[in-house]
Amino acid sequence: MGGACSRKSGGGGSSSSSEDGIQRGRYCKSGSSKWLRTSSFSRLSLDNNQQGNINSPSLLELCIQNICQDIDMYVEKYGTFDKLPRDISQQLFDELVVSCKLNDVILEAFRDCAIEEICLADCPGVEDSWMDIISSQGAALLSVDLSGSDVTDSGLNTLRNCRNLRQLAFNCCDQISENGIQHIMGLSNLTSLSFKRSNAITAQGLSAFTGLVNLIKLDLERCSGIHGGLVHLKGLTKLESLKIRCCNSITDEDMQPLSGSGMLFLLHNYVLTALVSSNFINFSALTNLKELQLSCNKVTDAGVDYLKGLHKLLLLNVEGCPVTGACLGAISDLLALSYLNLNRCSFSDNGCEKFAGLLNLKVLNLGFNNITDTSLVSLKGLTKLESLNLDSCRIGDEGLRNLTGLLNLKNLELSDTAVGSTGLKHISGLARLENLNLSFTVVSDGSLRKLSGLTSLKSLNLDSRQITDAGLEGLTGLTGLTHLDLFGARITDRGTNWLRYFKSLRSLEICGGGITDAGVKNIKELVTLTLLNLSQNANLTDKALEMISGLTALVSLNVSNSRITNAGLHHLKSLKNLRSLSLESCKVSASEIRKLQSTELPNLVNFRPE
């Protein structure tokens, strides 16, 4: 990675947060920090680890683990597990999947075991030969996830007799064709179905879903061939969640069947009245829909207009779609709406007054739009709002005056705005605020004391070059902070003295280049840390690793672009919880890290150099 400010956001690109439902950072953090933000091993899991929320294994779980260690012996001796109680078989199967010990021979031992859940997502070796055993679970089988497998149409066909299936996932299964999809037509008890990134799902292929009348959740993310096929879903009146993100081909025309208005233009009023009153036709369509994910498609204001009848809709995501403020007229009719994502759309102030009617809104994402302080006036009455994203909008201090009444606000994103020193006084009374991002703003050291009243604050991002040691001193009253990001701030060894006030920190990033081994002496007292990023501090030596060795709760460590050498690696032996280690641009070799991994750090799954 380059200099300390290389995380500065680019302009207007597509948001990676629209993929896989993961909120990704916009910045190219080096090494371990980037990995943690983009993997399933999220910051939340780090918190739970630190708080001791992970229970110790039960006696049964320990027995299951021991059996798995010698599973070949048990399979050879007994041949089958069909005499075991169903819950024991389930736990044994799950443990074998997690430990990557499942193979053709062991799988055969689970034939007719009446297992309820089979999750083999991204498990190596899953193909049609496995499907006979999977389908042998028969009426007991309720959930199957074969995402990323090599199962073909023939394998999918074996599930036709598992009539009680409730959940089915075949994400990224390239061997299944449009013809194969037809095999699920009889699985009318399905409530959840996922075919992400599937070329088999075409407009015509969606006709296989018409009989799935109990479907509640349907995920067709990145299925690029479904344009014109959503008409086949109009009979799925129990559907509550529809995800068609990043399909690219979805247009306004596809929105028509969702609200039941798609065919209205073909009928004269008197004919329509007669048909409806005679119960020959039902235009209610998907009126039970509560979640609709449309991000990164070609839906415009006209398409959003078709959604007016979805009065139960709680979540609407049109991120990256070419909609403007004009669509807010239709959205304002969705009175139940509590989550609205308009990130990276073509919004300006025009039409934003319609926000005032969305009184149930709890989450509003307006990042990367051209709205100004004028638009924020419309947010004054949204007193239920808990999360507001104004990232990269054209707002400044004066606009924040309109946020003073949003007393339920917990998350506020102001990155890349013109917010400065005088604006912080307007948010100083938001006592419930837990997460605040002020990166790349013009906030200065002197104004940070205005945040002292935010006693609920847990996460603070001050990635900005004008923040110095003096600014850190002004934050010492925020003793409840668990995450502090000073990535590009100009913090020196002297400034690290103020870190002693933050005893609850679990995540700390100081990468401005001013820290030496002397500063790490103050960091070594933060024993609750699970993530530490000290990259870009070129004067750190092996002595720094010696002091860090006492931070045994660390899961992620980044000391890239420093003077660390192979000789210093032995100091990391005590960090048994470490899963990610980045020492890029150091005098460290991948082979030495591998030695450390094999002998001392068995949990290390990601390291650089590699």
C-alpha cells in the first residue's frame, strides 16, 4: 500500500456494498484490516469473542469432535449411522463438514439417517454421486444448501421426492441448466429459495417457480437472464423478500407484475371492474412483500412508480439505479417503509421534500448523491431515524442543524463531506449515537471536545490528516469507545499517551507514520484489542512485536511498511487467536510466516506476504 492517505475515496464508482449483502469499506486498507472487513469473519464476531459470548463446548460436542478425529475407524466398524438418534447424526454430519472430513465413503454411512439440514456450500467434491445419499433422507429433509457445487440437472432431480423441503440454495452452480430448474416445480412446501449467480435462471426458467405458492424468500442476485420473467412470480402472494440485485437486465417493465398493475393498460375500465368483481382476476400480486432488493439494475423513476401498492414494504434498496428525486413521490406512499437505500443514485435537492412523509423510516442511505444542506430540512421530522448515511454528499456545517431533533440516531456517516468544526455542535446532543464517521471531513482538533457528551459512542472514524495528538486528547472523555480509526491522522508517540483512557478498545488503527517503538509501549496496555493496524509507521522495529506479544486477544494484526524482520516473528508465538497477519513491505519472508503458522499459530488463515 502507498502512503498513509491512500484510503481516500474515489469518485462515483459502483458500490461494493451491494454484493453479498456485506458492507464493505471504500478504502484500500492494507492487509489484515481489509481482509476482516471483506470476509464473513466480521467485526461483530470479534466483539462477541471479546465479550465472552462464545460458550464452551458441551460434553456431547466434545464427544462428536473426538469421533470425527477417528471417523474412518467408526465407518469401517459400523458401516452406517442410521441407528443413531437423529440429532446425534445431524451434529456428527455438521462437524464432519466443518472439519472438511466428509468424502464419498463417509457420506454413504449417513444414508437413510433422516437428517433435517444439509449444508454443503463450497464444500469440495460435492457432485451428483452425493445426491442419492442426500435425497435418501426423504421426508425428514427440510433444508439443503449445495451452493458452489458441481451438481447437475440429474442430481437436482433426485430431490423431487423430498416433498417437505423448506429451504433450498443452489448459488453459483454452473452445471445446472434451465431444464434442470424444472425439477423443483413439485417442491410446493419451499419457503426459501436461492439461485444467486445462476445462468440457468432465465425469463422462461422462472416459470418453474409458479407452483411454489408457499415461498417467502427468493434470491436471484446476479441472474442476468431474468428480464421479462418476473411475471411468473405474480401468483406467489406469500412472498415477503425478493432479491434481484445486480441482474443488470431488470428494467421498469419488470416492476409491473410486482404490484399487479402490469396488464391494466390492456383493459377498459368497465371490463376490469367486471373481472375483479367476478373474482376472475386478482391484481393483488406481491402485496405481502416486505423486502425488495433492486440495486445495480436499470430501474428508473417510472419503474419505482409501479411499487405504490406494496404497502407492507419495510425495506427498499435501489442503490446504483438511475432514479432521481422524482421517484420519492411513489416512495412516499410506502408508509410502512423503515429501510431505504438510495446510495449512488442521481439525486439532487429537487424532490427531496417528499422524505418528510416517511415517518416510519429508521435507516436512510443517501451516500454519493448531489444533495445539499437544503435537502436535510426534510429530514427534521423523521424522529424514528436510527441510521443516516450522507457519505460524499454536498453538505456542510449548516445542514447538520436539521439533525438536532433526531434523538434516536445511532449511526451517522458524514465521510467526504464539507462538515467542519462548527457543525459538530449540532450533533453533540445526539445522546444515543453509537457510530460516527468523520473521515475526510474538515473537522479540526479543537472541535473534537464537542463530542464529549456522546457517551454512548462506541465507534469513531477520524481518518483525516488534520487530526493530531491534540485532537486525541480532546476525546479522552469517550471512555466507552470500542473502535477508533485514526488511520491517516498525524498521531505521534506523545499522542499515544492519551490511549490509556480507552480501556474498552477492541479495534485501533493508527497509520499516519508518526509512531515508533516508544509509542507502542502505550498501546500494549490495551489488552482488549482484537484488531490492531499500525501499518505505514516506518520506524517500528522487532521491539514493537515484542511489546504487542502481550495482546493475546488479537485476531488481526497489521504492521506493514515497517522495519520488522524475520527475527522478530518469534514474538508472535503467544498470539494464539491470530487469524490475520500482514507484514507487507517488511524484511519478512512468506516461508518464515508459514513456519510460524504450522508450529505456533494454527488459527492463522490469512497472511501477507504469502
